[in-house]
Amino acid sequence: MSTLAERAAAAAGRAETIEPTEHNGDFAGTESEPLPDLSGYVPAEGEEWADIPVHIAWLRVRRDISFIGKGDAYVENGKKKYDFRGYERTVAAFGPITLKHGVSVIPYRITPSHRDAKSGKGTPMREATTKVTWRVYGPRGDFFEMESEGESLDYADKGTAKAQTIAQRVVLLVGGLIPTGAPDSDESNIERGEAPVRPATSYLDEICDPHTSAGRLRQIHYELRSTRQLGTLVTNEVGDEEAIGDMVVRIGKERAAGGAQ
């Protein structure tokens, strides 16, 4: 299979191979295969965009790209953790080919949201989530829309830009149906473990709360029965020891009788 640089050169209408630049990973802590230098790309002389609808132009873009491998690697403490397809690699593939077919992918509507967060070490961070509506224009000026979301954590002021970058990578790869050549995720199977059992004592505040509905009390009784905890002794609302199952039934009856008066 041809390299990314060779495909980019072919898309540009050039016979020669574009010489790769030095390492140009798009995230700190990554190692990457060389990317083609597309900074000076212009459509080949005499190249004309076909007068076709946008959906046909997009199909031709997909046909010409066909594959982007996971050529970027995340490295931590000198050890590779995983491979991925970075933003720069994705744009390097789509850039010249969308130019070749007269296609533009433009952000039309951006809906950001932010919240404070912390790293695993407790360092304050800012979480940015961005939903973007993209318009894909063809050579005629007609378009269709796609949506994607990006999420990022950042210590400074780059969170929104990172989230939008991720959203762009997602829409190109997903909207382009671009395979990675990596093993299918269905080839591995992880069995779920048993969910931890909620302890009986954790229900006490809810059981004693006068605003807890009769329906919720019945649900609590069912949950305790399902986990075989109805006989668990707890300290009830008056300080006496009582089986929690009996406590739920008693309080339920008391509230029902009070409501009937």
C-alpha cells in the first residue's frame, strides 16, 4: 500500500513523492511517522473541479483517501502506550484531496461548554466540550451537514481549541468512513465483573427521609431482597436495633396510615 506522502502527491497531480518533514506530532508525548509537507500545495495547473453535486464530490474524496493508519504513538516514560491517528495526520490526508475535488469542510455552528476539573494529582484544570455542526460544500456551492463533538482537559487557555480540533478529526474520519487497518475491537472480549453491592446502611437516610415516596420504599425493599440484606441489623430512627427489611415495611405502613387520616 502506498504511503501517506505518496497518496498526497498523487492527489496533487504530481508524479514525484513529497519529501517528508521532520517529526511533527500533534500532541506532546507522541511519536509519529513523518508527515508530508503540504504547506506549498496548490491545485495542479489546468486542474478543474468537476461540475457535480456535493455528495458525489465527497464520495470521490473518500475513494482517494481510502485508508489512514494509526501512525502516531503515545509514549509515556519511554514506553509506547497506544497508537492513534492524530489531527495533523488526518488533515494532511484530507487537505490536498478535498482541494483536488473542490470540497470544503467548514464549521457552521459551534456550541461549547466548560467546567472546572482536576487532574489525577489534584491540579486544577478546565474541561471543554464542543459540539460542532460542519457544512461540507461541493464545487457547485451546495452542501450537506454533519455533527461531531470534541472534549479536552487543559491547564491553561487551549482547551476549547483542542476540543474543536478533536471534533474536526472525528468528523473527517467518521464522515469519511476511513479505516485504520488496526485489529477490529470485536476481536477482543472483556467480561464484566459483578457490580459492587450497595451496603444496607447506605439506605438509612433515604428510608428515614419523610419525603421518600412509598414507591421508592418498595423499590428499596426489592433491592435489599435482591442482595439478600433484608435481615441486616441497623440502628433505626429512634436508636433501636432493627432488621432493615422490617424497618422499611414498618415505616411504609406508618406513612400510609398517616396519609389516610
